[in-house]
Amino acid sequence: MNPSTIIGMLASIVLLVSVLFFTAESPQSFLNLPGLAIVLAGTMAATFISYPLREVLRVVRLVGLVFRRENTYTRDDIKELVDMARLWFRGDVRAVEDALERTRNPFLRTGIQLVIANTKEEEIFDLLRWRIARLKAREHAEAQIFRTMATYAPAFGMIGTLVGLVNMLEVMEAGDLHVIGPRMAVALLTTFYGILLANLVFKPVAVKLERRTEERLIAMNMVLEGISLITKRRLPSFIEETLNSFVANYHDEIRDPGPGSQNDPTEAGQNA
């Protein structure tokens, strides 16, 4: 499970419990099934109208990705690239092909296969960049589904509110506050549901998917850089150091915290 998702869910539950049990006389006052149905059904209906069926059906799978802690296996890819580079420079093509059969990264496999086939460097880069662009476009469209749902949910919440207000106006002539008050509360709850779903479910899922795409693009560009260095016949040690820079974690890329820290003291020595 993804720890940040779990923390967010727990915080959401605490928020809702606080709203239900500490700001209302009865938790039942925040329950309005017809209003919730208007928001959910309306949002899903508008989403189905907006997107092809095959894209909407992927929504369930995409929600599962938010809860799963996904590993990009960047370190494994670096090791495989460096090992294949050593084998390639030794001229052991058969060993490289055997290594390709064991790799689970199809993007890496395609790139090395093109190198073995003596494909032109420009053609290799064009193909791999096209695959990067295709993945980026596809996953951006998947995240956009949830952003679209986040736009629709408050709108249908307002529609539910308008429906509730119309029902309230029908009984205003009686002037009975015991009737008008509950109907007004029910009318406002649909807007509450729409805003809650948009900002606590749909938008966070979209942001999580977009962040996942960014991490995957970094990993793919790292592989692309490694294949580029192999085609340029750089030394395996140089390839390894270059690829490690993609996963290096610095507190600050421009300046270390200062003398006495655990970082490289080179700058402190120069200033002295």
C-alpha cells in the first residue's frame, strides 16, 4: 500500500468524523442519499459522454494504482544497462541477447535490440522518443478523466441544490420552519457532496496519477540516455556514473547546507 494514500485517507476520515459528530446535532443530518445519487450518477453520466467507453472503464484500474506502492526499478535498469554495455563492448552479442530475454523492461529491451541490429542512432532515438511521448499522452489522458470528474461533481451538486430549493419553495407558503429548514439543509447537502468528492477524491487521484507519470518518464529518459551512451561507445564506468546521476538525491542541487554537514565539503574548502 502507498503510505501517503493511507495517511490521506485517515486524515479524510478524521475530517468527516469531526464534521459529523462535532458540528451537527445529529450525524443523520449529513446523510442525503438522493442528493448523493444525483452527484454520482450525474458525474458518471457526463464522464461517459465525454470519453470513449474503453477509457472510462480503465478508471477502476487507475484507482487501484493510487493505493499500490509502485516501484520503477530504476536501480535494476541501471545495472542491466551497464552489464549489457560491458557485454556489447566485448563483442559478446549472444550474451547480450540472453540478457535481453531476462529483462522485464520492454522499453530497455527495444532500445538494446535496435543497438544490436546496428540501427542508426537517429532512428533509435526517434522511435524511443515516440514511445515516451505516447506513454505521456496516454497517461495524461487517464489522469484528465479524474480532473474532468472533479469539474462535473460540484456542478451536479449545484443541480441537486437547485432541485432541493424548488421543493423548498413549494412549501414556503405554509411558513412552517420545521418543514422549510430540513428541506433547505437537504438542498445544500448536494453541493457539499459535489465539492467533497471533487477535492477529496477526484483531484487527489488525478494529481497522484500525474506524479506517477512524471516518475515513469524520468525512468524512461534515463534508459534513453543509457542507450545513447552505448551507441556512442562510452565506457561502461562512465555510463554507470551518468545513469546514477538520475537517481542521486541531493538536499539542494545548487548549494550544500554548509560546513559540518554530511555533504561534500569541497565548496567549504574553496571558500576557505
